[in-house]
Amino acid sequence: MNTTGRKYAFYGSILIASLIAPWALSAYQTQLAFLWVMVVFALTWDLVGGQMGYTSFGNVVFFGIGMYVTAIIQRNMHFDIEEYVHVAGAVETLKPSEYLAGLLSGMGLGGIVAVVIAAILGALILGMGMRGQYFGICTLGLTVAAGELASGWEYIGAGSGLVTPVFPDGLGERGAFFYYIFFLLAGVTFITLKWLYSGRFGLAINAIRDDEDKAEAMGIHTSKYKIVAWCISAFFLAIAGGGMGHLIGFIDPTEVAFAGATFGVWMILMAILGGKGTLWGPVIGAIIFHITQELFWTYLFGWQRVAMGALIIGIVVFFPLGIMGWMRERWPERFGYRVEKNSVLNASKGGQV
């Protein structure tokens, strides 16, 4: 089988396995749905933090925005707001068509709102030339500020949180329904980023990562590319947030929507574990991280946070280049790097390479 055939066989096997997974592992449908959200987390963070080299602690802001926008659209389309708030969402169940219409329109609008906010924040932060640790600290502040604002805004439930509408029976099993939504989202995110990385956009953001000053000297409009990259990340994160809020069923402003201490950190760790700055690295990192986390929560109850802390330390210390980086060093020829045996032999003898 040639290279193209192996590639199609590989993607085909992933597609078939993903389609049958929620039925083959029916007891873990919700966990599998969360897995695809983690993949979106890692891919979208790596767009800015890995491919472009701008470490962001604030991407979770867009996740929370999408979550709230979707829930509010769903609520306002079908219910009286005062009654809904008074009974904490304990109202009549929506028809499947109503639920689906509100969910999809809310996720779409949430993505648009997140892009607009990302463009505004990007113009203020990235357009002003903020880089390095200053950019990271600024985005961390955005997460804290977003959580505090949501906690004090009564229209969206404030600190008491917001209950999403009850999932109707006519749409099948709740876990499987959201599994396929998140699987589709992860697939579209992956394909979109693969396409972007293979063209001028990918070359531009990689040039920014390698040396932004030289990239500007070469005529690359760095501010434009940085803002666009952040907007793309915000769009997919907001859509994921819209679905996640309905899957969980309750939106807490600091523990779910703008959870910087969990989701905000995890998306960084998953990209690092798999190998940031690569396409498949974040996917691999997300899968390994999520499975490990679920095992900790299942078998180390009471010690799961200690185990997670140890895992975080292990990722940073032992996998600074990530799994993909380690594999490239060990088997460079499999990743398109040609290794001359004579050169390696001369190097081992102290000769010039």
C-alpha cells in the first residue's frame, strides 16, 4: 500500500472507530463527549500558543462566552425569563425541534460574539504590541475579570449560576447526542487548522513564533495575523462552550464557564504533552490527558488532585518537547527528516558535520 493509501486507511479507521465508540462503550458516552471537547481545547490553544508562540491563559474566556450566549438564546427563545429564573429552569420540557433550534442558533451566535470580542481584545492587546510574559499575564487577568463580571450579572444568573433547559427525550440519549456534536466540531477544527497551516497563514504565524521582529521586517502584517489567529481560536472554543453548557446542565461562572484553574490550564498542558506547534500533538496530548484524568478520578478518589499535580510536574519536566517532539528526535526519518549515516559517524568521531 502506498503512502496515500495508508493515509486514507488511517483516517478511515479513526472515523469508523469514532462513530461506533458511543455504542461500543455506552457506559462512557459522556466521558467520550468530554474527550472531543478536550481535543478542541488543545487544538485551539496550540494555534496561538504553539504555532504562533503566544502563551495565552485567557482562551477559556471565549469558551465561557459561547456557553452563556447559547444558554441565554435557548432560554429567551422559549421561556419567560422571570419565571425561568424563579423556578431555576424547572419548566416544561422543550420539543426536540425547539431544543435543537435554540441550541444550534445559540452555538452559532456564540461563535460570532466570541469572534467580535476576540477582535476587539486583540486590537487592544496584540495590536499594542504586547508580547511574552506580559501577554500571558494580561490574558490571565481577562479570565479572572470575566469570572467576576459573570458572578455579578443577575441577567445570566450571577453567582448562583444558570440552569440550561432539560434535554428532551426525542433526541435520543443525551451523551450520544452531544458526543456526535463534539466529534463533528473536533473534526472540523482539525481539518480547518490543517488547511490553514499548509498555506500562507501557517507560514506567517510560524514566522511570528520564530522571530517576530524579522517577520515584520519581511513585510508580514504581524498584528493582523495574531488577531485573526485569536479569532479563529475563539470561534471554535465558543461553539464547544455552547454545547458543553447543555451537556453539563448547569453553568457556574467560575467553576465551569470561566474555569481558568481547570480548563484554562488543561488546554495548555494537553498541547505541551502531545507536542505544541504540531498538528497531531495536541490531539494525542488531549486523549492521553483525558484518559489519565478519568482514571485518577475513578481509582484515586480523594487523592486525584495530588495525582493531577504530579502529572502536571511530570509533563513539564519529562516532556518539554512533547510526545511528538520525542518521537521526532528518536525516529527523525519517519517525520521527513533525512539523516545521513556518514554525518552521524563523523560526528561521533569528532569530525565536522
